[in-house]
Amino acid sequence: MKPIIILVFAISLLSCNNSKNDGKDDTIITPPQIENEVDFWLTKSDGSVKIEKQDGILAFGSNYNSYTSIQVNDSQTFQTIDGFGFSLTGGSAEVISQLNPEKKQELLQKLFGTNESGIAISYLRISIGASDLDASTFSYNDMPNGETDVNLNQFSLAPDMTILIPLLKEIIAINPTIKIMGTPWSPPVWMKDNNNTVGGSLQPKYYNVYAQYLVKYIEQMKTQGIIIDAITPQNEPLHPGNNPSMYMSAAQQASFIKNSLGPAFKAANITSKIIIYDHNCDNPNYPISILNDAEAKTFISGSAFHLYAGDISALSTVKNAHPDKDVYFTEQYTATDGNFGGDLKWHLKNVVIGSMRNWSKTALEWNLANNATFGPHTDGGCTTCKGAITVTSSSSYTQNVGFYIIGHASKFVPTGSIRISSNIAGNLQNVAFLTPNGKKVLIVENDGETSEIFNIKYNDSWVVASLEAGSIGTYIW
């Protein structure tokens, strides 16, 4: 079933063939040509259509109807958008780099390019050291058991110099303005109180050393041409069971930032943002308590969230408590046992539309790519995390639901866009933006069980459009 497009217009036809025309020839006045004013890109819940531009004509008019209306108002503005994207894990980099050069370049253009088939990813999150979706655990300052390196003389980016960093350089060549966030899963184990990659806490005596470790990371990435726009001090600080991982309470994080990390950044003239928390929406008090610490707050740009627990409205809870600080959505995975329609619907509603309507400057899904067995991952790392891309051989890959979840935003809403006002209309979950070149973008998810016909209202005119249940539409004018 094709989407329904309804246009209401008047056609005037004048015929002068009668006895009063004194024999003059018949004259026909041709009605004006209706031109398309709104581009419409569609993904259906059954996967039969995936981010495809539709051919029908959508034009603004002023004819009354009784359909549900989404009112878009660009005079009411909210947050500026940093970008949409994924985590480029070490495992992602590994499998993408296993493609032959021609196929790899094709995929990178599709992910980061602005061509017709590209989705123009504008934000990446990478791990500082290993994440659980690397083939093995490592830091940039691993030492033999029982030894330490408080002067960081052995610090080295070598573990990432072969695959991750070269791939990042290729990505930056395609999109030089892409923003990158760095997040550690664990510091070097000799800094921890359990000397293990799993769990434990950072020993206070190493707070200043670890701050310098992060300074070195940012500085040495810069020498490689890679600018780290922001860091979080710890991925999922309340989940110490992953491999790697570390427990960091709110009090510990506040102390680390105000006494060590913030001053170290200031002394080294590091301008990378410090973004706190980076964990689930069920504990907004964690970032609020840190921001309530006036000394720590001076060094902090905002708070980051995942949605494996809690409600996306937690972002607004934190934003309302500290309106001068930003919020970011940084991780959500699609599972190996998920289905296309269910994941598309839930993630568009919550991760993309939900986070944006709750002040987020980013909407990031989790893993960018993996292999056919959902690897690589560490021993104890996630075995059910499905990438946006599955690399099946050196010459082939498939695009999974995550590609389309993020693509419906990243392709049309570039960095620097501003969220503008739009109302939730019944089952039609939506969010609207004004892009730097003046385009209006409206992303709509039909969260109901039936097709819906609706108006898109803007400046006292409207377009009538429709979406099947569970389908996603992005509208641009």
C-alpha cells in the first residue's frame, strides 16, 4: 500500500462555445501546475521500504479538514544539536577494516557521506582503551603485575594505532566536522583497588595520575588529527560487572572532577567538554548531586544518559534542575533477538524523538558494526548487541535496523540544527528542527495500531499526509 497523499485545489475551466460568443474559438484556461513543496522519506515497519524518498506531491494549502494536526512553529526554539550517530567500538573498527578497500570505502560513504544513499552520521562515541566490544581488554598504560607508572612514561596509543585510528582518519576525510566523544570503560588496572579490568574503583591516590592519563589521551589523539570534542569520566559507573568496567559513585566522580580532572584540563588548556554520569535514566539524582557541587559544576558541560532502565523524561528532570548545563543521549543497543518493526518503533520514539524532546544534544545508538556472530567482544562482554552493520565477508555487509533508526535523523538534521516546537498529536510521536540552511525537518513515528491521516501545519498553511502503523516519516521543506 502506497502512502496516501491528499491535495485539495480548485480547477477553473471556462468554455466559450455558445451562441453569444459571436463565433469566437473555444478558450480553455489551464489550471496552475501543483509543485511539490515537502520532501517525504519513508521507512515502513515491515522493512519493505527503508529510508526511501517518495514520489508523490505534498504542497501547502489552506483548505479546512478535521484531521489530527502537528503544528510546527520555528519561532519557539530549544537546544542546538551536536549530532546523531553510534559508538565506533574497537570491534566495529576491526570488522569494517576487514572489508576489501573498495567495499570499505563504499560503506564509509554510506555511513558518513552526504550522497543520496548516505546517512551522514555526525557524531561518534569511542572508547578510551578497550570497551566490552573489543576483542580483548587493554588500556594505554598497561604494566606488568605489581608495577606502576605514576609518571605515565609508558603511555601509548599503540593498541589503537593499527586499526581504530587509521579508520577514524578515513572517516574524518569524509566528514571533517564529525564530533567525537571519548569514554573509558576502565583505567589501567594498576590504578584500581582490585587490580582487575572488571569492577573495582579508582584509588584516590591515583586521581591526579588518571587525570593526566586523560589529558595525554586527548593531546596524543590531536597529534593524529583526531579532535576529542568531549569525554565522560566513566561508562556506566553503576555497572561494575562488565568487562572492562569500574564502579564510580556520584561522590567519587564529583571529587575526581573538581580536584583532579577539571584542574588538569584547565592547566593543559584542554577544551574538550567534561560530561558526567553516562548511565541509565533511572537515576537522575546521580548527575544532579554532582552538579549541586558548585566546585565540580564549574568544569562540567552536561550529563549523559542511556535507557536500559528508567524513562527518557529523566533528561528533562536533570535539565530543569540545572538549566545552564546540557544533556546528551549516548547509548542504546538493538538486540540480536529483536525484530525490525518493534525496534524501529521503540527506538525512534525514545532514542531519537524522546531524547530530542527532552533537551538532548545527541542521539547515539550503541555498536556501529559487528560480524555474523555478533563479535568481537571481550570475555564477559555483550554477546547480544547487534550493530547497525553486519560485516559478513571481505566483500559484503548488511544494514540492520540501527542504520535506519539513526538515518532518519542524521541524514536530514546536520550539526548546528536547532530543535523547534511541534506538538505530540495522538499516536503521532514527532520532533521538529530548523537546519542551518533554513530547512524545516519533521520526524514522525506512528505509534498507533492503524494508519493515520494527519496535517502538518506551518505558518497557517498545511499539508495532508499519512503514515501506516509503526512507520517513520521524515518531512523536509
